[in-house]
Amino acid sequence: MNQHELDNLISNHELWFENRAYGSRLELYETSLNGLSLARRRLIEAHLHKVDLTNADLKGAELDRCELNQVCFRIADLSNATLSDAFLQDVDLSNAKLTNARLDGMNAFDSIFDEALIDKGFLVKASLTRCLLKRASLRGADLRRIHISQSSLRYANLRDTNFSRTLLVDVDLRESDISGAILSHARMGPIQVHGIVGTPGNIEDCGLEAVDISEKGDGSIVTNNLEEVFRSRE
């Protein structure tokens, strides 16, 4: 598909979104949009399945409530984009740029965010299940009330990230940087924390359970004591 064809489809979708009597919903299947521009376009409630958006320009794009299945956003630019309440299944966002993106209420399953740049992202009440965020940067991101389970944030930059009232279950935080992170009223466990770097800014009423401080993350050394977690880094 070329840029002109894509622009026509999106225009029809935008028309449909404003008045369901006109235009048509954007539904793409097994389509390559590699390197094309969707910047600042309104794709709310679009359905994309097996779509390749590698290196695409989606700056400021509106993807709220979209259904994204097996979509590839590798090295795509989604700065200031919105994916509020979007559904993601098997989506690849590795090395994507999501600075200042709104991902609140997003539900992601089996998706990859490795080395993604999500600094100052807004992920309030999002849910991530079986996701990889290795070496991702979420510096200054707002993750209040997020639910992360069976996922990896290993080596992630979590400096000044707000984890207030979050729920982390079976999450790998090894070698991540939590300097200045807000963990107040968070509930975490089981989690793996060997090699975490930095001191959080606020740990008021942070609940820990089954914290694995072993180097291999094999459950051989487990504690529920917050002070012991920080001593394990010495």
C-alpha cells in the first residue's frame, strides 16, 4: 500500500468516526505500511491485524480503543500518540518512540516493548500481561494503578517513575534503575529484584511479598523485608 491509498482509507475512517452513516471503519489485514506516515491522523476504534508499521511516523496519532493484533511498530515514532483503552495482542513496539504518549487503560498481552522510549508516558490503569520491557525507558512516566503481571522490566530505566497503587505480580525488575521512583501504596510480589539500582523517592505503605533477591532469579533467596531488598544490592 502506498501513502496515497493509506490517506484515502484513513479519511474514510475519520468520516465514519464522526458519523457512522458515512465512510467506513479502517480494518487492515496482512498489510505493509512500512515507513508510511499516519502522523496526527484519527484512527480511533480501527482494527489492525498482521500490519507492518515498522519505522512508520505516528506522531500525535489517535489510536484510542483500537484493536491491534500481531501489529509491528518496531522503531516507529509514536511520540505524543494516544492509545487510551486500546487492546494489544502480540504487538511489537521494540525500539519504538512513545515519549509523552497516552496509554491509559491500555490492555496489552504477549507484547514487546524492549528498548522502547516511553519517557513521561501516561499509563494510568493500564494492564500488561506477559509483556517484555527489557531496557525500556519509562523515566518520569505515570504508572499509577497499573497492573503488570508475568512480565519483564529487566534493565529498564524507571527513574522518577510513579508506581503509586500499582500491582506487580511475577515481574522481573533485575538490574532496573528505580532512582526517585514513587512506590507508595504499591503491591508487589512475587518479583525479582537482584541488582536494582538507586533509591526510590517514596515507599510509604509499599507492600512486598515473595521478593526474589537471588542473582539468577530462581527463587533460592526470597524475602518480604524491604530493608533486606536494598541490602542485597551492596
